[in-house]
Amino acid sequence: MIGLTPKMASVVDRMARAGRPPLHALTPAEAKAAYEKGAGVLEVPKPQLARVEDFSLPARDGYAMPARLYAPSNEALPVLLFFHGGGFTVGSIATHDILCRVLSEKSGCAVVSVDYRLAPEHKFPTASNDAWDALEHLAKNAGRWGLDGTRIAVGGDSAGGTLAAVCAIFARDAGIPLALQMLIYPGTAAHQDTPSHRRFAEGPLLGEALISWFFGLYVNSPADRDDWRFAPLNADDVEGVAPAWIGLAEYDPVVDEGIAYADKLRAAAVPVDLEIYRGVIHEFVKMGRAIPEALQAHTDAARALKEALQP
């Protein structure tokens, strides 16, 4: 694709030559397994941290959500609550382990990564309910894990970025102060009808067929797409939500809706730091071994976290 950086184009070419079936050609269970298997292939080496601990957070129906705490020290640190991407269908704590470690190491903050429940077994709005339940419980009980509950951020990539944006609105309404919402190429729109969706309908990596497959497994009916918990751009009011750091990929179907959400926040007087990484595609932030822009995004996101949580 014309315009990709040479290293990004090389990765895309290697993906094509590998000849693996696209996720949407698999069953949901096969897709989950395939994504898990490939998730770490292009990641940076795994940082070692002072604390890496598994625990659980309760959902409203009694389900115990697996969670993993990352911290570079044993101090009472501020914390980022992180939601992984994967179209509400694939992905896990394991697939985003290295990214969370990197963010913790570089920012000096703790990170808590959550395994919210996935489609097709758990449809809308289970993921957003789980995400909010995790945030609400963490905010009230941070001290249980030696964390500073007065300094919390939310964040995530792709569908996880959607969940973080939703949580920022819920938190404002509940009076839970958040220092930052860190949104990495989030989905924010109800439908795939922007110019970037048309331009990158065939991918690479993420295209219309895969997006439609993900969302078809997640929503109960087309009407769910118009709910702001699926499409934060449809929220009536975002005034007073947490400041945002938004990192987007130029060659990504969701880049236009990411820009639109940044504009919506700014129109409501919410501070926004928007970074568009040129010549790269969706998922690039997990390709730090091959893509220099991923390393820059790690640095930028960690700096935003540090400035918001440790001013």
C-alpha cells in the first residue's frame, strides 16, 4: 500500500506471504486461539517489573473478572486500568501483557489489565458493564492492592479504547475523578461509514469484513450500534470527562472516528492530546520489534500517563 513506511510495508508483506486465514474465516474459538498465538510475535522484549500479580475484580452479576497488576515498585502508585483490544471477541490479558508492562515501566505507574467477558458468549453490553464494574471497584478498593485510588486513569487499544472512553463518561456521572483517558485507535462510531472505513475496507490487517464479523458477534441487533456504550460519539454530553491522550494510526479504518471523537471532546472543552502516527496500520502499537512508530507511541502514551498521574 502506497504511503506505508518501508518497515510497516515489510510487515504487511510478511503477513500476506504467511498465508494464514483471516480471523473472520475462523470460528470464534479458533480466532481467539489464533490471535493469542500471534499476539507477541512483533513485540519488544518483555520488561521485568517489581510486581506482577494476578487477582480478580467482581462484576455486577457476581462473575470474577481476571485481572493482572503490573508495577515497577512496591510503593502506593497511581494506576492505569487497561482494557485490551480485539473487537470485543478476541484478546486477553496475555495478548497485551507486554504492552502493559511497557506502559508501567516507562510511566512509573501501576497498570491493572482486565479480562472482561467476550462475544459471542457475552454480547453487548456485557463488555462495557464489566469495564465499568472493574473501574468502580478499583476506585473504591485500590488500597487493597497497595495502589493510590485518588490517581486513576483508564485506557485501552481498539475495542479497549472504546471501553475506556465509555468508562470516562460513567466515571464523570458517578463522581469518580479520572486523571486521563488513554485511547489507542479507539472505535467510537456506530457504523463503518467514514472515508477511512471506505479507504481501508480491504485492510491491511483490519478491514470491513473483520470489523463486521466482530460486531456481528457482539451486538444483539443493529439498534445496539447506536447506543453510546457501543459508539461514544453518540453520547449526548461529554463535558467534564477526563482529559484524553488519543493515539491513532494513519492507515486505519477507525482513524476518522478517532479524530471525530477528539473533536467532540475538544468542543466540550475537554483537554485532548492527539497523535496520529504516519504510515502505520491498526495494531501497530504491538509491533515494537519491527515498527519504530510503536516505540514512539509507547513513549508518548507513557509520558501522558506520567504527567497526568504523577504531576
